Amino acid sequence: EVQLLESGGGLVQPGGSLRLSCAASGFSFSTYAVGWVRQDPGRGLEWVSTISSSGAYTYYVDSVRGRFTISRDNSENTLYLQLNTLRTEDTAIYYCVKDKAVPGTDWYFDLWGRGTLVTVSS
Amino acid sequence: IQLTQSPSSLSASVGDRVTITCRASQGISSYLAWYQQKPGKAPKLLIYAASTLQSGVPSRFSGSGSGTDFTLTISSLQPEDFATYYCQQLNGYPPFTFGPGTTVDIK
């Protein structure tokens, strides 16, 4: 089955860190760009970060650049998002997403995971 | 680039024709996608490049527009179509923003 499965969410205090993982299956993971989109009930959907198929190129929304780091392990078919210096406004469901295009990226997300909840609160 | 959607919510009956509008704050050519999200589920890609139907999506869904004004049309609303619909612009360089969403519920 073609799917993405996130893990690693939880409750963390402001200033803390978390590492999200996304296990991919059912498709050639190393061929596609993948990334993260988050959803906060108050602010809707927000694209967070994308990484190219090889991992050579990474992209971030301004609000997380310098605090979050996206990476991938193509040998393990796994995507990661390291979240540091977390803020209350980072509270959201974080979805792992797959880009539709191959090669390259066209930024259309044709596969989404179920999401993992990150709550930043003291 | 900011996106607005109208209406923010609507009530409709099974079989109705439904139209949702997405407006961009500046021209984005045809770099627009539509997603459907049901409660407790992840969004699902319906349409990309403004008017191209994603594989597996029923043909009652259609998209149109270019530049700043776009529409998503459901020709005959089905029970499984009650959901929230989001547009997303993909013009130029990231970040590629989403619209605020339109919720379609049962009249």
C-alpha cells in the first residue's frame, strides 16, 4: 500500500525540541521530493518545508528557517523534521507529504500521511 | 501572495451544483491546486494546474481560471463531498500558501 506514516509528535515546553519521522512505503521514495505541511485550527494549512529527492536541496517557510531542519534517509525510506527552539505558535498537526512530480518538484502534494500532533505548551 | 476563498462556508443538498471561488492577491498564471479535507483526515489533492483532475478523482469535480481568479465546481454534489476545500498557490518560489478554506455542509 502506498502510504506515509508520521511519528514523533507530543507535548513539549517552549524552547524544547522534537524529531518527527515519516516512514514511506509502496512507492520509490528516493525518486520524489517530500516535505511537511502543518495545520493549526486557528491558522489553517501552512507549508513548512520540502527536501529534494537526493536531499541536496531544502526549502523552508520563513517562520521556521534556522529552527527546523528537514532531512531524509533514502536507504530507510524515511523523512525527518528536527524541530528546535519550539514556540507555542508551532503547535499543529504535522503532515508528511509527497510531491507529485518526477523528476524534480512541482509542489503539488499527491500523498499525505495521517499527521502527528505537536503541542508546545508550558 | 495571499489567497481568499468565497464563500467561507455553504450549505447545499445532494445533487446541487456547487461553485467555490479562490482569488489571489497577484497573478499566479495557472499555478493553483485544490484539496479536499474531511474531518479528522488529511487533505487530498483534487485538481492541479488550475484545471487538471488528479488521477482517481471523480469527473464531477472541475477547476477553471487563471491569473487571479479561480473556481472549483462540483457538478452534482454527492454525500461523500461534504468537506472543507482549500486552494493553494504555487507561483514562483516558496512559500506556497493555502487559502483559508470553504466548508461545504448539508442543507
